[in-house]
Amino acid sequence: MSIDKAQAAHVAKLARIKVEDDALPALAEEFNTILGFIEQLNEVDIEGVEPMVSVTPMRLKRREDVVTDGQMPDKVLSNAPDAREGFFAVPKVVE
Amino acid sequence: MLDLTYEPPKPKVIPGAKHDWELVIGLEVHAQVASKAKLFSGASTQFGAEPNSNVAFVDAAMPGMLPVINEVCVAQAVRTGLGLKAKINLTSAFDRKNYFYPDLPQGYQISQLYHPLVGEGEVLVDMGPGIARRVRIERIHMEQDAGKSIHDMDPNVTFVDLNRTGVALMEIVSRPDIRGPEEAAAYVGKLRQIMRYLGTCDGNMQNGNLRADVNVSVCRPGDYERYQETGDHSVLGTRCEIKNMNSMRFIQAAIDYEARRQIQILEGGGTVDQETRLYDPDRGETRSMRSKEEAHDYRYFPDPDLLPLEIEQDWVDDIAGALPELPDQKKARFVADYGMTEYDASVLTAEVENAAFFEEVARGRDGKLAANWVINELFGRLKKEDHSIAESPISAAQLGQIIELIQADAISGKIAKEVFEIAYTSGRDPAEIVETEGLKQVTDTGAIEAAVDEVIAANPAQVEKAQANPKLAGWFVGQVMKATGGKANPKAVNEIVQTKLGL
């Protein structure tokens, strides 16, 4: 798989990262280098090998169904550029 | 186990301008898990709290916050899966579904695309006595809900409340086995009923705790059967997905509209675009959400913050062992044990609380009579005042007393209705009402005979007519009942009238 300029622009748009047009070829090239490395990994024969998801033999940690958090709207909103009446206020989005 | 037998319903046929069409429908139902805390945080799930008060830093996606799964939410999803006779996957995993929206602070939703917790199951959708559609469930996965955007509080900004962010959802995905708008609504109703029996989702559609995305396509009669034989989706039409509906009525109306729209396109020689649409209840139509199409590249990948979810078969078996009796079983048992019709059994088992109330009324008494009284008198009366069974002013024990009084011939059906009315409005015990108000049925033959004699003596002309035409004897029965204030046993009166008139 090879990433071209248009594909790089699409990925940047999905990630909401602004990339100037003249920076796109270099970005596409970086993607291709990364993908090339992954391709190389694909050469390893992993037939019958369970995928490893963790290097430690841990079980997914569980929590009890108890309310232990929340009730701090001021803190939650404190970094918001705009908040009104307890809500985050964001530029109008209409579907 | 008891089972009733069913025939599948006929698919809905929509006549087009050129020929007939049929519908093929599949649903994705999002059901909010009944739990105290959220799926990955310790914030409350309580509805209607002050904005942004039920929010932990995990939900607000503050940097460095890590999700820790709520075990009860997992148990609830497993319970739901078992209730839908589904395969439980002992290993499942969480993935990130990436998209940007103001009510999704993480920039991704934690969901389960590749390895869902629950696999294939099925649900029987009742369409009337003896008629039901078996709808296959493809999977159920767990995911986080998003927050709530409010667009109409200010003309220039959108308000965002994260209280719902991170609440656990079960997404229940059906196969395209549903063949009409009514079936689609009934399917959602049946899922809701089962989950309410299980206690895994409260099913409150108004609060958005149960919402559905509906996939609709149309095909020519015979195409669906070809799909069933071959499993080949391409013989079916192109589908459109109508997003996020939270009312049975809207689901039906949206499907109806969407089917007609697609038929019109196809008969005009056009092609249906596969797309996501929104239903506008004010206009009664669906419209395209094309603006969001590019956002549909979700770039799913395994969530690196969460290890796979591994559960043990013993744990699943414990949950399975503690499942309550489910609607289909309860209905079949009511038909078998109480000798009631399937229709009555459906009414009584619609809500688990109603069924429990009925069983308390019927315990040790005439089940059929109890069913009639609960359905016709109690439900009728509750409905008139828009009350639920929990708000019933008459208890199951009190209604049971009325059944006993009728069974013992202490009161007639007519008087029983009066007693019910008094008990309903005053909360007094039926047995006491009958005693105090002197409503006890007169079975004393002497007293009835005296009353009959009186009526006969006063109406010699009627006696002559009745003797010529025995059908007219009923008039005497009516007069005697009237004279005794309805308290005389009608059967006894009838017999005595017959004898006295020499019929």
C-alpha cells in the first residue's frame, strides 16, 4: 500500500490537523516509510501464534458498580474556552 | 419447557406504480445498561442531573485518565445476551471508533468492533396470537454513549452536557429478518420487554435509554426468499440507514416514508444511494446526512488502554442460573396453567410487574376469572386514569377477595363491579364493603320466593303473556332483581320464576 498526497491530505483532515499543501508530499513519504516497516514485519511467519496484547500477564482490571466520582462541574468546565449555565458552549453545530 | 407454536407473519407488500414491492429491515438498537456508575468511570448514570455534574475526568477525557471497566455493566450485557439465547464470547476486546464531535471529548468512542462480547442469538417477535417472526440477532457489543448537544438554547452556540458521556450501552444488531414497519416496532418492543424482565435496561425511550438505527431496503416479491436460500445480500436492494429514533411511532413512520421514497426512485429508473438519513418527525420525512459522510472513516483500532475482556464460563453459568422467567415462557405457562387465551396471556405478561400482580390475584383462585378482572376491570380503570400497576389503589390481595366472593356465590358479577368501584376509590377491603353495605347476594330461597310471589301477584297480565310465550319470563327475573337491589342470585331467581309460572 502506498500513500499519495491526496491520501495524506485525507488522513490529516480526519485528524483535524492542518497541513499546508506544500508539506503534504513529505508527510506522505513519512507514512510510506512507516508502512514499509510494517510490511517488513509482515514477513515474519506467525502462523498459529496467539496475538500478544500485553507483556505482563495481567487480567483486565474491573471496578465495582458504585458512584465514586463526579459532582465537580466547575473543575470539569475550568479548561473550557467558553461555558455557560453549566454547559460547555461550542460553535454552533447543526446536523 | 413449554412453547407455543407460531406461523411467521406475511411480509408487508407495498403496491408501486408498476408492480409490488416488499421491505427488508434490520435494526441496530442502542440500549442503555441499567447500572449506577458509567462503563469506565465512577460517575453516576442518574438521568436529569445538573449539567456536567455526573462527569469524572475520565469522561471529560482529561489527559492521563485511564478507563477501568464496570463489572456490573459486563454482567448486564451477558445477561441480555443469555435472554436472547445468544452465544457469550469469553474473550472480547475494545476498539476505538474515531470521529470528532463536540459531545465526544475523547475524539473516539470505546466500542467493540472486532470481538464483541455477545454473538448470535434470536428473538421471537409476536405479531398476534399464533403469529410471530423469529428475528436473528447478529451480535451485541458494549460501548460508551456520547454526551448531549443542545442546539436550541442559544442562536449562536451549541451547549454540551457530558452527563451521558461514557454511560454503558449495549448495541444489539439484528439480521435483516424484519419485513414491515409494524414488525420493526414490535421487535423493538419485544427487546424492551425482555430487557425490562431481565432488569438490564429500563427501556425508557423518552429519555433516550432505548434508541434504534433502522436499515431499510426494498425488493421485488421473491427476492427475499432467494436471499434466504443463498445468503447472498446482493439480490436485495441497496439499503439506507435511518439514525437514532427514540419512538415506536417514528420508527414505523420513518420506514414507511423511506420505503416509498426508495420505490419512487427505483420505479423512475434511478438507483438508491447507500447513505445515512435522519427522520424529521415534524415533516414526516427522512433526509440525507451527506455532510457527515466523510466522517464515516472511523479508523477503528484496538484500544491500547484496555486489555481484552476475559470472563469465565462459571461466571456466565451463574448469571444464566439466576435468569428470571422470560416473557415467552411466562406467556406459555399462563396459557397452560390458567387456561386463558394467548391474547390475554400477552396482555398480562407485557410488563413483568403486571404479570406478578396477576399471579398474586390468581393464587389459589379461579385463574380465568382473575385474568378477566385484572385485564378488564383493573387495567381498564388504571388506563383511564393513566396509572401504572404500581400506583393501583387496590391491592392484589383486595382484588383477590373480590374473586373469592364471586367464586363463593356471595356476590354477583354486577355487584362485584360496584364493590370494585368502592374499593378502588376508598381503599376499603372488599369483604368488609360487602358486609357493611349489605351487598351480600340473597341465596335464601324463601326470600327470593317471596319476592317472586309479589311480582307475580302484582302483574297478572304479564303472567298470562309469559305462560303463552316462555321467553317473556325474563321480564320477571328482571323485576325481581330490581326489587332485591340486584342482590338476589340471578340463577336462583330464574329457576324459581320458571317454577312459579309453571313453565
